Amino acid sequence: MKITKNLNEKSLRNVFVLAIIAVSVYIGFEPLIALVPDGVSKAVISSSFGAIFVIILTMYLLNKQTEIEQESKRSEKLFDERIKLFQVILEVTEEMLKDGYISSKEIKRLPFPYIRLCMLCDEKPIEAFRTIFDKLNAIYASSDDEEVKINDAEEKELIKMLFIFSVECRINLQVSSSRLDEKLLTSSAETVSSTKKKRDYTKHKFFGKNLTKNRYIHAIIKNFATQNSHLTKAEFEKIIPSKLPWHPKPWVTFEEAKLIAERDRPRHYIKDDEIIQLADAIICVSNGQDKDGIPKWLELFKQHNIQID
């Protein structure tokens, strides 16, 4: 928008200068011609002044065309860079909200897109993203854990902030010149917030401790492996397979769990007190369990007489 405004201002200045030259030539041309006798001299002077004015006008038009082409290329390049940057920012925040946790790896991805935002965009998108950045930092700083959970209220607030940021991006890209109505903005944020599946906070008791479903399955498997530490990885897999109909990767080797964590985020229990030592390998249990899968897990455990409570 600023580029277009500057271009229009420059065009008006050029037209003004051209108009002054035209008026000056017109006012001064008649007295000059009146002093020149009729004949070849007058014709030469008249044609010369006409040629000079045409040259000035042609130069202006050529400069104008070059200027427009340069501004158009610059605007196109800037548009593409902004689109890429906005997508990166939304992808990073999307990952945090989809799994409901902020990891140190995710929070460290935000500063450089923010710096590029300051380089490429107007003040409004920068300010809109700064509020999101501040909120994510505040949530992550609220705990000493490597991964910090985003509660429902925080998620709802972040989604509304993201809507505001997307509106500023839309204006910055000149997709629209107006902002969304506050009621529409609020209702849109509430619609998105209400579509997510409610988290399951059901507790399962194991050795007197109330555990979430993820911790419950991990505790059962770890307890079984501890009582049967002689089992090799191949023997263990015959009892608890590494691939199940209700879970693609219920457990993996420690090396694979580390690779997954480096590529994305920890999806298995990989801390020192969480890993499971077998006779010939170290394995890690998944930290994500579906509510509908719990009865199937319990059925599997009962088939092998594995302690579940």
C-alpha cells in the first residue's frame, strides 16, 4: 500500500512539472514567434519547440513506464516473500495448538520469523504477531518442564490473536482494505475453538496412583518389563507388538524415539526414569493414547496375564 501511495505521489509531481513546462512554453512561445519574420526561420523555430516538447513528454512517459515496471516487480517479489513468511508463522503456531503443548524446540522457531516480519511488513502485522509471541512466551515460562501444556482458556485466546494477525496479513497483502467486524472476529474464534475434541481427563489407578491414560499404559508396560527383564526385544514384541490395530507405534527403540523427537517433538517417554530396559535393547512407550484404545490395551494385557491395577 505504501509503495502504491509513493508511486501516485511521484506521478502527481511529474505531471505538475510537465504542466508548468507546457504552460511556460505556451506563454513564451507566442512573443518569440512574433519577433521572428515569416519564412523558414519561423518554421524551424516552431518545429523545434514542438520537437522539444514531444521529447520531454516522451522521456516522461518512458521514465514512467520503467518506474511502473520496477515497482511492479518489487511488489510481486515482496508479496511472495510475505506469503511465505505468514505461512511459516501460522505453521509453527498450528503445531503448538494441534498437540496442545509448547516445546522448547517450537518456541525457538519463533524469533527469526519475527525478525523477518519486522523487515518485510508494516507495523500492524508486526504488532499483531508480537502479542502472540508474548503470550506463547508467557505460557512456556510458566513451567520448568521441557513441554508446557496449553489450557483451554489460553488456546481460545491464542486462536483469537491468530485471527487478528490473519486479518492484518490480509490487509498487508492488499487482499482487503477493511478489518473484520469485532463480532464476526469473536464468533469465528469461538467456532474454531469449539471444533476441537475435548480432552480426556479420566484417571486410572495403578499401584495406588491416579494416572492419565498415557501414563497408565506406560506404567503397566514398564512394570511388566521390569518384572521380566530377561526378555529380549524379539520376545517382548511377541507379547506386546510394536504395531497394533489401534496404535501404529505403541513403542519404539530408544534410538528411533530420539530421531522422532529431533524431527518433530517427543512422541514417546524418553527421559531416564521413563525408558524401559530389555535384555538386549532399550525401548520407549508412546506418550499418546486414544481413549477408545484403552479397552483394547486392557484386553491385550489380560490375555498375557499382565498386571493392570
